[in-house]
Amino acid sequence: MESLFAEHDFLDKSSGNNFADIILPVPIPRMFTYKIPKNLQPQIQIGLRVIVQFGKKKVLTGIIGKVHNKPPQAYEAKPILDILDHQPSVNPLQIRFWVWMAEYYFCHIGEVMFAALPSGLRLSSESKVQLNPNFDAETSKYPLDVREEKILEALEKKDELSYEDCEQILGVKTIHPILKSLVAKEAILIFERVQEKYTPKVETRVRLHPDIVASKSALETVFEAVQGKPKQESILLKFLRDVPVFQRPQLNEKGVDKATLLEEGDSESSLKTLIKNGVFEIFKHVVNRIEEEAAEREASELSLSQQAAFEEIKTHFETKQTVLLHGVTGSGKTEIYIKLIQEVLESGSQVLLLLPEIALTTQIVGRLKQVFGSQMGVYHSKYSDNERVEVWNGVLSGRFSFVVGVRSSIFLPFDSLGMVIVDEEHEPSFKQFDPAPRFHARDAAIMLAYFHQARTLLGSATPSFESYFNATQGKYGYAEITHRFGDASLPEYHLANISADRKKNLLKLDSTRLLREKIQNALENQQQVIIFQNRRGYSPYIQCEDCSWTGQCVQCDVSLTYHQFAEELRCHYCGYKEKIPQACPACGSSQLTTQGMGTERIEESLSLLFPEARLGRMDLDTTRNKYGYQRLLDEFAAGQIDILVGTQMITKGLDFGKVTVVGIWDGDRILNFPDFRAGERAYQQITQVAGRAGRRDIQGQVVIQSRNPDNDLFGKVIRGDYFEFFRQEMIDRKKYYYPPFVKLVKITTRHADAKTAQKAAHALHHQMANIAVKKIVLGPEKGIIARIKNQYQFESLIKLDKQGTTQAVFKQSLTKIIEELQAVPEFRSVRWIVDVDPS
Ligand code: ADP
Ligand code: ZN
Ligand code: ZN
């Protein structure tokens, strides 16, 4: 693929240019050229958001990617309608990163922009507006003009307005300058989808009038004034008790929540009088999602082995861009991160710490908040779009010099990253599968760091083979911690033979005697237990016990997923849904049961085996709700749950001191991963879940239940010899051409007609065979799911040689091949989806 930019383009700010290439958030192959009106020319800068017309009617926000003097050949350039920013929203490094991402992951730069820019920054004709809850017309620094007032008045009556509503209210055709101004004055918020609407938690708070805090005599005067007015006096005293402003005047600024102030029965009207008399003032405070309250705590002293690893990492960083920190579970990687982050922040650079989705709600974020306080931003995928805009703007303004976030936080507008840390770097969830850009956040982060001349630290107890390979090759630096922090030792493993127990009649409700004994022992000693069941990539579904009917999507060849709380069956691929039937639609039987997750069944078995134990279950079902996960963790931490049953999500970085027993309910399930990564994933999963046990003074016990306890893999995990395991797996990977020895590219061909899809896939296959690079092309085969959204799909897998220009040449040729195939009338509506590094 031809590069969209040359290096010097990023530096070109010369004015007097008549044209700008605009990146638009749409899946089109290239940027579009627009005319720069004379009056806007002095302001034009790369990275500014502009409003342009796209197509006949649509108005979109785009980003200036390039300015020049060449009119487009194929079309008449339309003018840029307006500029939205004073300062670029997107900096040149980001644009460079987007370009790299589009090229590497074989997608359009507009798709990257769409993923990167929160929709609150993408004003378009599809936008809706709402009042900014923090806006107060009376105290606002910015006066509003008549038309702006009109829009706000309309928003007082109606929660939200569409772009067109606004046009109608004012009777004008170009509404964006007015909306732009309202956004700038922080009076409104922009959103695109209803789910994104911002509903912050706003508290009404009370504080003393600043004049009173300023002098002691002023307060005395106030006390004199309230003498004989016991109701007012009581409020004043209560306030001073909660907020001792005369010991610490800075406390007044935060004040106290009004509801709290009045909770002991003080009267609201007395408070009102005090406010009227200028004793107190009222203000609104938006409560942050991530608790600000976290008590401040310093970084801990590093242990000797942590200190050694810390020094080693820093030494490697002198010569290497990337370092892998391989520290066993419980070795205290977080404390090492903290020390590194502090150093980078002190040097004035920014830091990004990437965590897997689910780990973000756990203890690690709380721990970091204690140390880094308000300079740390948190970027969560469950945040609404406007919350993301807040983080975005916080990075832009310099308020957040450190961000902890999920994979999409690599798109934040950092301008001087000093370090990127990827914790649990082996986690599959760092890969975005759908939609494009189908990027791997770890790999993209390394690239991002490279653009910033920053360092990348990858941390894991079970590194991905890619990273480990790079370390053994000397491409990455390598630091290791082989034992746990403090007195904690690594857990002891036990294999429990399911088949043998069954023969001896010792198996009860699928549990072996050994597992029952270990659990019993833990319960007797007031310790906690985690039981893990592998989800193996599928979701719960409903089945008829009589005729084995299961609900199928009408548009896709997949089972519908059972959603307990909504009482619905849903398709996870296309969103199709239906109510749960009362009786089997096929045979009329009422015996419909839930299948698939297994955790419910396990919970049931355990409740029969240990009737006094308090059970908790953590899986997709119980954590769908935004706070479900957190609530379960809190209960577990507080000791209100004795046995926690869960899927993958209980393996991620949890640190609970009282967990001494971990049971792997069905060890065999873990081994049957349908992929060349089976061994790697099994090793990682078992080690990670086992790592939750015995993290303090009592050694943990891990029981793996299996029908084939002799399987070699269990032995390897138990011995914990990661290097030996890696070495053996590498022999196979090399022999059969798998990563890290080759690059994989997966191409999916989709069409509504099965024959056309197949024909197109074969046509592509033949063309690819002619590309003159070293490679192996497998397929095309029917997709694992043969039909999605009424589209049939076929998959090809390409293994590319890793040397030299192979990848570049292949991608370039592939672009051409796909363009040519799409020109064939029969294939016009065929879709090709290219996934680079698919797993
Ligand atoms: P890892 O992420 O490597 O599995 P954690 O960072 O969760 O390990 O650390 C394990 C436990 O040890 C945590 O409870 C942590 O607070 C504690 N810990 C680690 N290092 C230190 C230290 N230097 N001082 C005090 N406590 C520590
Ligand atoms: Zn479907
Ligand atoms: Zn039936």
C-alpha cells in the first residue's frame, strides 16, 4: 500500500495553501481533498477538526491530515465549512500512528479515526445535543447570544435535540457554528447514540463563604448573629465538625454534601437562610466514577528481588526500546510499575498503562490511585462517550499525565509519552476482532512508543510466546522475578483423577474426593476458595430436554445466547433477539434448560455438597450489569462469600489474601483449544488461575480435576518450567509454520449467496497464489460460523515469511487484487475482511 504521508508532510504548516486533505470517519480508502476558504487559511493546521459536507446531504467532522496546493483531479473540491478547534485536537504523532495502523492492519484511515476519536468530538449531521449538566448560565464566564439562548431554552423543555431540530428552531441551514460555540462555552454536549448520553452523578455541596474562612473575626460575627437561632447554629456546628476549616482551610473548598449536612434532621429552610445571609454557599460537584476518596499512600519499598528487576529493566532501557518483565504471580509487578511511572512522570513525560478490560475495575487501579491521585486518568470501555471525552481533554490539557486504560486508550492525544506499560501482556483480549481496525493493543502500543521515542514494558507471569521469543532473540530486554513477594510461596498443585474416582464411586456431583477435602479444610479454617471453569469461547443457550431443540438465529448459523435478566435469546453477531419461549417451539415440551456456561451447574453442586458455605458466581450472566463485577469482588473481599465460582474473569490479577484453595473443575476443557496456541493458552490459563491461591502466609493448594491427569501438559505447568515448555512448543511451531516464525493473515470472504461467496473466495485464492513472495496460502474453507447476518463466509489463512519486504509487497498486491475482484460485476457486493495477526 502506498504510504499516505511522507515524513515532511507532518511538519508542513506553511500558510497560503489552498487545499486540505481531510480524514473522515468513514470506510473509504483515502482522504478527501477540500478547498480552504480564504478567511480560514490563516488558522489552518494539521490535526484541527473541521466541518465538511460529505455526499449530498451529510455533514461530518473531519481532521486535517495534510495541506497543499494541488486540486483534486477526479472531482471538484468542496469548501471546508468551518474549523472546530483553536488548537489541534489530534497531534501529528497521532496522525502518524493512525497511518501506520491503517497500513499495518489493512484498513482505512477513516476507520482508525472512527475508533480513535470519541463521538463527542465528532459533530455530524447525525449528532444529537443535550445540556451540559455542569453548565450554569448565571455563573458562566461566557455570555450567550440570542440564538444560543434559544437552543438552550429548547433543551430545558426537551432532553435532547437532533441536528435537524436545531436547524428548525432557528430557521437556519448551517447550525454547526452555533453548536460549536455552545460546546466551546461548555453549555451543551454532543452525542451520537442514545446509550452515550451522559448522566453524571451530581452532588449539591455546601461550603462556607470564602470571606468567612479568610478571617477568624468574621466567624465570630456569624456566631453572634445566629445566637438564639438554635436551628441555624446547629447546622453551623455540624458543618464545622465535618469540615474543620480552621485547622485546615483548604478543606472548605470541597465542602460537604448537602444531604449529609442535613441527615441528622436539620432543617433545609434554616440552611437556606444561612445561604441568603452569605454564611454558606451552595455549589454543584460532579462525582467522579473512579473514587477520588482513595486514601493517599506512598509507593512501597521494593524488596531485594523487585529492586534487582527494577534496576535490570532500567539498564535494558538504555539500549532497548522494549523490555519483558517475567514475574511469577504475586511477585509484585505493580510496585515495580509504580517506581518506573514515578520516574518518568518526574522527568516530565507521560505514561500509559494498558490493562485487560476486566482487570481495570480491580484492586490495581485503586492501588495506583493511592499513589498518583488526580494526575491519573482512567479510561474504561464501559464509560459513556462523554466520560471518554473528559479523559481525552484531560490528556490534551495536561491534567492527566498518566492514564490507566483499556486497549482503546492507545488513541488518546499523548504528545510526549515516556513509557508505555502493558500489564498481562499475554491477554487475548488486547486484540480487537471487530470492527476494523483489528489491532492488537500490545503490538500497537510498542509502535506508539516508538513514534514517541518512548520505552515499552511488557509484564506477565506467563508471557506470550511472541514476546518471550523476542526476548530470547535479544530483541527485547528481559527481567525476571522467580518468587513471590514476602513470605508467600507458589502454590502446590494436585491432579485429581475424575475417572478413577468414578470407578471407586468417590465422584459426587462431578467433584473428586481430593477437591472436596481441600474445600472442606479451607472452609473449616475460615479461608476462601475459587473454583474455575473454562468458558471455552461459548455462551449459554437454551435447549429442550426432550427433542434437543436449541434457539437459532434467523440470520446467522449460531445458537442464540440466553440472557437471563432480559429474559431474551439474543444473537451475539447481529443483535437479533426474541423472548424466551414458554415451551419448546419444536415439540411443545416445557422442559427447557440452560446449557453452556457450566458455572450455574457447578454452583448448584457445591451448594449441595457444602450447604453452609456462602457461594458466589462470576460469569457473563452475573456481571453483565455495569457494577455486577465490582459488587461480587467487594463481597468476596469482605469475606461475605466463601466459594467463588467463575469463568476466565476470575483469573485476571485478583489479589485476595484469604484464598488458599483453587479448584480447576474441568482441566480437560482447557486443553482442547482449537488452535495452534492450545498449549500456550492452557499453560497461561492454569498458571494464572492457580496464581490466585496462597498469596500471603499460607501456601495455596491447586486441584486440577481431569480424566487424563497423565497429559504431559499438566506436568509441564506443575513443574513451572516456562522456558522448557516454550522451547518444546517452538519446535512444533517452526516445523508447521506458525507464529512467531511466520506472520498470519486471515481473509474472510462474505456474501449473501453461498455460491457467490465460495466463488469469490476461490477467485481470491487463485490471485493470491500469484503474489511473488514467500508464503503459504491455506483454504478457502467454510467459516467456523458458516453464515453471519445472512452472509455466508469463507476463510483463507496466509502464512507470510517474516523477512524483508514480504509483508509490504503482499499487502500492496492484495489491495490491487481486491480492487480488481470488486470490479467484477458478480462480486460487487462481496465483502473481504482482512485480519492481520488474527489471534
Ligand atoms: P503480581 O501483579 O506480580 O501478581 P501484585 O502486584 O498483585 O503481584 O503483588 C502481590 C501482593 O504483594 C500484593 O498484595 C501487593 O500489595 C504486595 N506487595 C508486592 N510488593 C510489595 C512491596 N514492595 N511492599 C509491600 N507489599 C508488596
Ligand atoms: Zn444473528
Ligand atoms: Zn422440544
